[in-house]
Amino acid sequence: MMLPRFLLLAATLFSTAAASAESLETDLAPILKQHCLHCHGPQEAQGKLRVDELTADFSDRDNAAAWIEVRNMIHLGEMPPADEPPLPAPAAEQLSGWITEQLSAAEHAQNSTGGRVLMRRLNRHEYTYSVADLLSMKFPVGESPLDVLPPDGTAEGFDKVSSALLLDPSLMTNYYRVARRIADRAIVDGPPEYPTETMQLEFEDIADSRAIRYLVRRLGMTPVPGGLELIEGNTRSFGLLNYPGQRGNNVAPTNGFYRFTLRAGGVPGADGQPPRLRLTQSHPDDAMELIMEVDITAPFDQPKEYSVVIPRDTLGGELSVKHLNATGLHMSQRPGENFMRRNSELGKTGDFAEVLRIDGRKVAEGWGGDRSTPDPDKLDVSTYPRAFLDYLEVEGPLYDQWPPKSHTNVLFRREDATEDLNYARAIFARLLPRAWRRPVAAEELEPILQVVATELEHGESFHEAIRVGLATTLTSPKFLYIVEPNRATAALPSPPRPLNDYELASRLSYFLWSSMPDDELFELAKQNRLNDAATLSAQVDRMLADPKAERFVDGFARQWLRTDTFLAFTPAEYLYREYDEALSDAVVREPLEFFRTILQEQLSVRNFIDSDFVVINKRLARHYGIDGVNGDAFRRVPLPVDSPRGGLLAMAGVHQAGSDGRRTKPIARAVYVREVLFNDPPDPPPPNVGEIEPNIRGQNLTVRERLIQHQQIDACAICHRSLDPYGLALENFNVIGAWRELQDGENFRGGDRPAIDPSGRLPNGAEFETFAEFRTHLLKQDDRFRRALAEKLLVYALGRPIEPSDDATLSQATDTMARGDDTLHTLIKSLVTSKVFATK
């Protein structure tokens, strides 16, 4: 007979508390008696703290708070006081470690679900994907639920854990607002308000535009037959490109998708590099400016079209094409200001004849109305990359079909069908089983049909009544929550039970796709075939090969690898001039592209620790000193033998996250290694203790030297001895992740810079001299890494913390990996086919 959850939990807590009390009595009481009771005992209670009254019961908040104060005072070196014998480092470490363990155990007990998966709300990504898949919708900018719903809370590192996904009245109001907007967009009346139009700018027309013809008077932009030759600078579309009947320069009269096509050709420069062009649109949101960047590989006299379809909104302005690898045909100084200043002075005196003479001289000497002057050494442009611009075309707003597929999915009968309550019943009888992800009884239709009937009775159109019914469906708890009902009562909690096939289909689809099951999963559930391990394994293969598996990369990998934190600090421009926007984008994408490659090519997960390849694009290749990589696309590239790259810890984004923009932060990097690779977070620091301080005036100590000084304090050494080696091992990577042999950043400049020393000793006693040796030692802990990865995946899959009862499942999963091909596929299949995954 299975014990109810609360009895199992109580038994676990009792045994844990008993062990804690025994440890306190036998191991720690002598330390407290010798070093603490003199000031915090029966005779004297400084700070109103008596350690003799503290217990091992960390569920008591006052007791736990007092123990936290003890630990913090030890870490700060303030206990015992300066006039008392110091607490020996081993004793301090033992006492601090015990307190931290008890706090963690108490927190885990408080958050424990007893191994049960609780009902949880869909997070906002899952909600968006579920709506998109249910109604076959694509959301343009400003129309997605992600643009309206607030960020979700996180627990255990993910936004899928039930305890962090609360639903308060204000959020419920947001959900209804979002659902109403979705319904309005999903079901339409009549033709589109803005039909698809094609707008075109012929670049040869720029020379005839009174507003922007000044552009072609500048060296580097020349009208040629049929278009424009661009060597330097950028064009504008002012007044020449807009949606018919609309004022202003915006080509987008409504939020939607638009196709941008640039017809261009080019001539490579002397270095063989083709001209690279960037098409942008002015916009108040910087993230909306870029439309596309492209290498122009078509010949100058045989231009071709380069196209992209992207979402646009109504806030955009004029378009511009810029030459990115321009040569710099103008001198950096600005003597042209003399012309401008002199003309201004003459204008004030009324000597307009002289103004015209000077203006003519300015044009004759090659000035284009700006303040720079042509560089006489670069007048021969034949060796520079040149682009021929033919036209820029914008088509949109684009519609896959009209009425949209969402409309025909819901209103599935012909347009001339009788629109009455019987048709409404048929609509929701088809829709609700998919929306609520299970069979729906006839009586469950009635509340929504009553809403539809009320709208019709009040004179609303049939389409409007169905919209209201759809919004009601999308705000129902049966849609908002992943529901796995139990039969519990206040008097008798229900025992664990196997999931039925529909529940298993949802658990699997929200794990790998962050969305509702598709038709194949629903059909397998209907046939009761999903409880078969072979069927589940086959579904894992199918689902991970589907484009929707990209959501697994964005959901799991993004949060596990913490790529959202990579750009928390911007590198100081005066120290790292080579850092640019392209590199900023690339360092965030690299870990995700690497994860995608490991997943899709079914490679060993040991590659996360060390690999003989990287997954990079041209910009990262240049940053890493790797030749032969062209274009923006990320691809797998074998590493040169002497390259320090390979694995997660050699990626630039990890090191940028572990910096403050001017100097490296080894502690932050060490925490990343411990938490991400080994799911082993260090003890929390004392209050008001941050990273090591920057150098003060008159000092020029390296980060390592400052950390070593820090370790000389016994209280600080408790944590730093087990933490610092993980961060200092990465010191060969600077703030932007570039490899360095000598110190840089902060005040380290010139030739007299100290050499980087990455050596150290890991807590297990393994010593290393170089980053390569450090990485080799981490590879020897691959079982520890597998276990950590399995724990992270199980939390993500089940939406709850890891419990002691999960140990057998995790051990079997990691053993299966190690004995097999060591892939993510194998790990996922092992978890999906486990009893834990299939149990409520």
C-alpha cells in the first residue's frame, strides 16, 4: 500500500532532522562551546544571540535566521571578535558548510512536491506557441502574446516550474485582453483593410530627387546607367517609397509581414571580399532597424535579387542601404568646416556673390556639401569593393491566404453555411478537444455555447459571437493550465497514478515543443499507444527532427546556458575597440547553435566540456583567429590543432557574461562553471560582499593577485578555495572572450604587462597549469556533468524540483548515456520512457 504524499514527506523530514540534530550535537557543539558560548551563551548574549538555544530545526524561521547570522559573521571574519582566538579555518568551513546544507534542505522541503507533478500554468512562450499551433497563426510585431504578457517567474533555473507560474487577477486581465486580440485577428470580416501592394524605389531616381539628390554629389556614390554605384556611404528612400495612399515614409500601413527585395550586383575588392550591404529602416526601437545584411556576390553587370520576409510595424520610417566594408574615401579631418564658416560669415554681410564663388570652388574641388574632404590617395576606386544598386522593392502586407487559415480552421464550413447555434456547436465540438488537449464531454460545450448564444441574442454578428467564444476558450483554465486531475480530497490525498495517453501526449509535447500535441500525437493517444516505450522513443526522434524542436533549443538551452545574461555588461569601447554589434549578436547565438548541432547531429554531450570543433560564423571566426569561414550563417568548423577553442568554456559569450565591461570577474565565471556544468551552486556570499574590488590608485595588481590576497583571510578562504580555481582557469580569455597571454583591460596597457597565470588546484586535488589541462580534468568528471544535465532536463520536463525519489531514474538515465552513444537523444528517451515521466 502506497503512503500518502504528506506521510512520505513527513518521514523524510523526520529522518533528515534527526540526522541534522545528531550532527549538531556530536560534531558542531564542541566548536560552538569553545569559540562562541563565551559571548553568546547563558552568561552573556551579545546581539541578543544565544547559540546554546539554537536547534537543528531550520523550518523554524527565527532559528534559521539566527543560524544565517552566525554563518555571515563567520564569513565576514567578525566571529569570534578580534580579541578572541580565531576560529580555525577547518572548523569555520565545517560549521559554515553544515549551516548551508541545512538551509538548502529546509528550502527544498518547503518547495517539495513529494515527487508529484503539480498542475501548472502555461508560461507565455507555451501560450503563444499553443495558440499559433491551434489556430495556424503567425504573429507580426506587436501582435504576439509575447509583446503583451509580462515575463514569467523562474524557479530551479527555468520558467516551467509550477511554483513560479502564479496567476493573479491582473495577469488574468492581460490574458483576456490577449485572447480578444487573437480572436479579432483569427476571424475576419470581408477583404483585408490593407491589400498587398508592391512598392519600388529605382535607385537611379535619387539623382532627380530634390530632397536627397545631394547624396550623389559625394565621392563614393555615383549615378550609373540603370542605377547607382555605391563604394561608400548610404542611400535614403525619403519621399520615394511608401504605401499607396499613406503619408510619410513608412512602407507598412499595418503590423504584418513584408518582403524586402534588393536587386544588386558587385565587384569584389582587391582582397577578394565582395561588397557587403546593410538594409535598415529608421525606427524608435533599435531592435527593429535591421532588415538584412548580405554579401553581394552577383556580378556588377548581372545583378540579382536578395530578399527577406520579416515582420514590420507602423512605427518605421525611411529605408537606407549602407555599404559596410566601405573603404573610407574621405579624410578624417574636417577642413571643409572652413568653407562652411566662411560662407556663413559672408552671408551675414550680404556678399552673396562671394558666397556663390566659394560654393562653386567647393564643388570643383570635390566637396559634396559635407565637412570632410576626399582622400587624394584613394581617388582610384578600382581596387575597392563596389556595389551596383538597381532597385529596392517592398511587398506587403503579406497574407498566406484570405480569409486567413485561422478563419477557415474555426469556421470550417463554406461561407454560405447557415450561421446559427447548431453551427456554433459544431465549431466548438471540433475546437475544444484540441484546445483543451483531451476528449471533451458534450456538457463541457454548454458554458461556451451559452456565451455565444448571449452575444447572438444581443444582436452581435455570428462572427463576433464566435470571436467571444474563442476568447473564452483561450482564457479557460483548461487551456491556460496543463491539467492532470487527481482524485484527492482534503481527508484522503490521492496516490500517484499513471498518466493517461492524452496527458502523456501533452507532457511530451510541452517538453520538446513547448506547445500542444500535433495530430499524430493525438491519434496515438486515441489509440492508447503512447504507454509503449518503443512508440515514445520513435516519437522523440520524430519530434526532435521537426522544425518545432527549435523551441526546445530556445526554451531549454537558452535557460540552461543562460545566454540571456551574456550582454548584461557592454565592453568598454576605449579598451575593446574591435567589439561591434555583429560580434555582440554572434556571442549570444554561438552556444545555442552549438547545442543545436549537438542535438541534431547526435554528438556526445562531452563536447560541451571540450570539442574539436566550433559552430561559428564569419564574425566569430575572425574573433577566434580561424580562417576560411564566410557569411553570417553558423556552421560546424573543425578547429586548428593549436586553437584553445572548443566546448562551452571557450565561448566568448561565457566570458563576456563573466566580466564587468572593463575587467574579468573570475568568481562570476566560476559560479557559471559550477552551476551550468555541474548543477553545484556554491554557498551564498555574506551580505554586501561583491566581486573583488578594482585596483586603487598606485596599485596595478592582476585579478589573480587580488583574489589571492582575498584568500589570506580565513573566513573568505572557506568559499574561495573551492571556487576560485574554476574562474582563474579561464583568465586567458579577456572581457570579450579573446585569447590573451598577457593581462589587458583596466589599467594594463603597453608592453610591460604581466603574464596570465591560469594555474590552480580543483577541490578534488587535481592540479593544472593551463586552461587545456583544466579542461582535461573537467572531462574526467563527465559522470558528474551527465548527472547535472539529466537533473536540469528532468526539471524542465516535469516542471518541478528534483526529489530524492528521482535518484534511480537519474542514475539509470546517466548510465544508459555513458554505456551508449552519450547523446541528448539517448538521455531524453531515457527520461521520457521512465516511470517518473509517466506518473502523476
